[in-house]
Amino acid sequence: MNRRALLVGLDVIRAGAALCLPFVTEIWQIYLLIFVLQSASAAFTPTFQATIPDVLPDEARYTRALSLSRLAYDLEHIVSPTLAALLLAAMSYNSLFLGTVAGFAASALLVVSVLLPSPKATEPRGVYDRTTRGVRIYLAAPRLRGLLALNLAAAAVGAMVLLNSVVIVRGRLALPDSALALTMFAFGAGSMLAALALPEVLDRIPDRPVMVGGAALMVLTLLALAGEIAALGLAWPALLGAWLVVGLGYSAVLTPSGRLLRRSAHAEDRPALFAAQFALSHACWLVTYPLSGWLMTWFGPVAALGRLAVLAAAGALAALRLWPSDALEILEHTHENLPLDHPHLKGERRHAHSFVVDDQHPRWASQL
């Protein structure tokens, strides 16, 4: 399917859902519109992300694009609540919804204004193959299995920050909303600082130590904060410092993930692979969000910090095991699964090249 048409269509759906919000009269209508809005966003995001490496085939430029994308994402999360509060002081909720519609319309116009590559499938595929292809490629590649474990680590720590900051700041410390905003700003600032530094760092250091190091930094910070709270009590300055450092580690884990996905599939399979990343990473959040809330509610901040740190550490250790340091991008392998006259073999069953899982390479192995 033409990617530009798909992205524009999804923006139109999102704009339509937002436009209906001011006319809601029943609770079920809100659920329905939010479902439509989130479903369209779930289709838009991986399709858009899969398009960027086709537009920017050079890895250095693509890495900088990932950095800017993370920067924009964090900035939006910091600025949007403040901007919405300021706008609501001067206008109604309905007018704010119209601003959301305008944002989606602007997105659609920007997509229409550019030519986007739409790689074609090399052969027709059935519904099952197209539906499961991304997950099958994802789970077959060692670096992506490691990425899934790191997604769990990021979700465990991220759930603590995003869900429990309001409980700690507004509930336990009894601080005003401005303190909560500054607390979330500390996390976002750390993430943005890491995003700005990562292009230079990744030019010198491979992805694996950077990402695993980011996970380790998050784990150690949560454990240190839990220890300080247990020994000295809960203090807002300590929380600010911890969230700043956690933001650094969080961005170090997530920002390079696009580089791994880009290397792990042909252009025609990237939308399916990015969709698999979107689905599997959100599955991690589906576990850690309720777990974080339950731990905080029943056991308090020390236990929540400690147990989520243990879960994040388990993810980091699993990544080290699933994604070996000696995993090669160019893999020498032998094809017993193809006839000798197959065009891919060029007359030789054993060869070496940049390895991705595809029809000729159904699994990650030296003997196929």
C-alpha cells in the first residue's frame, strides 16, 4: 500500500475523532472515540518510523534523526501540559480540541507535500504471513530479542516515573502541581540531554554497550533512591536528581532502537518489524503499569523502587544473554534450504553477507 496515502488517511481518521469530541454526550462515546484515535495512532507511528530509514539511508544521518525525534518527543511531553493549561485559561475545552484537529490536519498536509518511498513486496503473501511476519523476524534476530528485554527494563523504570511521580510529589510530599511539573521536567531533561549526546557517542561505541549501560544506570539509580528513602526519608531534591539520571538512561536505551530495527530487515519488511516493536514494547508497558501502581499502593515507594529495579535488572541481564557481544552483523552461513541454481547463491552454498531474516534466511543460523 502507498505509505503516503496510508499516513494521510490515518491523520484524517485522527482528526475526525478529535473533531467529534466536543459533541460527546455519553461516556461510551468517549471510549469509542479514544479507541479510534489510539488505533489510528498505533498504525501511524510504526509506519512513519519505518519510512525514516528509507528517506535517510545513511546511518549517521538516520541516527541524528532518531536523536531529534526523541528530543521532540520529550519536549512535547514537557511543553504540552503547560501549554494546554495556559490555553484553557483563555479558551474552552472545545476550542482546544479544534487545535488538536488542526495539528492532525497540518500533519496530513506535510505528508502530502513530500514524496515518500513505498518499497514493494518481492512476492505476494497471505494474510497469516503478512500479519505475523514482523513478530517472526523480530524474535528470530538476537539483537532484537535483546531489544525486547531492554524494552521491559525501560518499561519497568518508566512506569515508576510516569505513574508514581504524582503519588510521591502530590501525595506523600504534599507539594503543589508546579513541583510535579518540575519533577517530570527533570526526567525529560535527562532524556533530552542523552538524545543530544547519543549521535556522537554511537559514532564511537556500539549500540549494545550503550543500551545495556543505560539500563544499568536506571537500575542503579532506582536502587540508590530506594536506599536513600529507607535511610533518610523522602526528599524532593533527591527525587529530582534521580529522575534526571533515570532520564539519561531511559533515552540511552530507547533512542538507538531504530538503528537495530533498520539493520534487521529489508525495506519491504520494515513496516511489519516496526509494528512488531510497537506492539511488543507496549505489551511490556501493559505489564509494568499495573504492577507499578499495585506496588506503590500496597507497599510504598521503597518497595516499588526496589522491585521495579529488580525487574529492570532482569531485563538488562536477559538482554546480555539474548544479544551476545560477539553476535555478527555479517554472518558466514551455508544454504541447504535452496537449490544450487538459486539466484541468491550465485553457484556457492556457503557465503557471507549482512544477515537479516527473510525468505532465504528463515532463522538466524550458520546452517540453513
